Amino acid sequence: MAGLFVEVLRVHQWVCERSGGMVGHQVLAGIPTLLSRMVGRKSGQARTSALTYARDGRDYLVTAPNGLPSPR
């Protein structure tokens, strides 16, 4: 099941990027998502990952599904 969710997030990321962020803030039953952009410390390669998040009072909790590709 985790593999399916990872694929859904990949498709969601593609849609969000292609629409300039106009489509895709929420995925599956209204779960809010964000795109995290980072650069590898050793490789210098840019990567983007779709992550889900939730509010906890005044704080935000950001989660990453197990199964995202490792840079190694």
C-alpha cells in the first residue's frame, strides 16, 4: 500500500509542477501536500519531493512516506 501512495505523490508532484501550483495543493481525501525542493550535499543534484503535512496547534507536522528514493 505504501508503494501506491508513493506513486500517487509522484503523479501529484507532476500535476502541481505543470500547473504552476494552481492545481494540486490537496491529494487523496483532501490531505494537504507541499513540494520540498532540496540540493544534494555531495552531488549538488536538485531534487523535489511531495510531502504531506498537518497542523498541530500552531505547529506544522511534515511527513514523508517510507519508500522515497534514496540518493545513494
